[in-house]
Amino acid sequence: MGREFIARVKVDGRRFTITSEREYPGHLIAFVHPRRRHDRGRLGRLIHGASADDDLTEMRFKITDSPTGRHGLVTNIAVAHRKRHQGWATSLVRVLLQRYPGVVWTVENPNEKSGQLFVKLANQHPGRVLPPVVNTRYAGDDPRRYGTFLRP
Ligand SMILES: CC(C)(COP(=O)(O)OP(=O)(O)OC[C@H]1O[C@@H](n2cnc3c(N)ncnc32)[C@H](O)[C@@H]1OP(=O)(O)O)[C@@H](O)C(=O)NCCC(=O)NCCS
């Protein structure tokens, strides 16, 4: 099944596209990608300005409706190497905050990088982003250090 277009969203001066993977009552599974830039080539034809590396920047998420509200889970987030530390992951999550105002977000199976990203986002957007559980008994590279926030 192909991906269905949901929306174009502009955040932090960057343009993104949201596409759905699956949608059924109470559930949406979807992706956010940076929009491909189109540049004019030497012959005036439109060519793809985005490199293959840009394709590596993507975020997958789920939204689940439940009696306690709409819960959002980022199930995967990756930024192309050459784009890292420029706020792209932050912008990807902000796309969700802008497009889905009633949803509270958290991250699935965070590692050190995405764990820190969500700690920071939870401080910036209290009530909209839940911080991961950080177990400081374990070192930064230990997979047991970060856990997904479990709702009661
Ligand atoms: C995690 C990842 C998506 C972050 O992307 P990014 O665009 O570089 O992140 P940002 O520039 O938006 O950084 C935002 C915050 O994330 C955290 N962060 C980002 N890279 C980090 C790193 N290497 N170590 C620790 N924290 C990091 C920091 O809190 C950072 O805030 P700061 O810049 O004020 O310190 C990127 O490093 C990546 O693709 N990693 C490989 C895939 C991966 O591990 N994904 C997570 C598991 S699904």
C-alpha cells in the first residue's frame, strides 16, 4: 500500500511533508520528511536538488485515540549525518506539535541522543511533550538508561 499525502507543514523556516503509512479508526501511523527542494538545472529543467543523503532524514510516528486523550509516539527519528546538530530533529518534532495540537508526545525506546532531544523538548513544551524516564544509575551509552514514559 502506498503512502497517502496528509499535509505540508512549515516549521522554523523549513518545509516538511507528512504522509500516512496506515490509518484506521483511532490509529494513525505516518511519516514526516523534509520536502525535496527543486532547483533549476543548467538547461532550465526542474531537477531534484535533494541528495540521497536527505532521504535518510525522517521521522515515523503513531497517534492513538484513547478515552484519556490522543497519545502520540515517535517510533523512529533519524537525521542525515551532514545535517546533524542544526536543529533538524527538533524541527521534525515541532511539525507534530503544530499539526496535531491536541496530542501529547513521547518517544519510543529512546537512546542517548533522542533521549536528550526529548528531555530538551519536554522542557520547552511542558504538557505537550513528555520527557523519557532517565535512570541515572546507568551510563549514557547503556540501553537501560532511557525508557519510554509509561502512562498509568
Ligand atoms: C538523534 C538525532 C535524530 C538528533 O538529530 P539532530 O538534528 O542532530 O538533533 P538537533 O540538532 O535537533 O538537537 C536537539 C537536541 O538533541 C540532543 N542531541 C542531539 N544530538 C545529540 C548527541 N549526539 N548526544 C546527545 N544529545 C544529542 C541535544 O539535547 C540537542 O540539543 P542541543 O543542540 O541544545 O544540545 C540524530 O543524532 C540521529 O539521526 N541519530 C541516529 C539515529 C538515532 O539514534 N535515532 C534515535 C533512536 S530512534
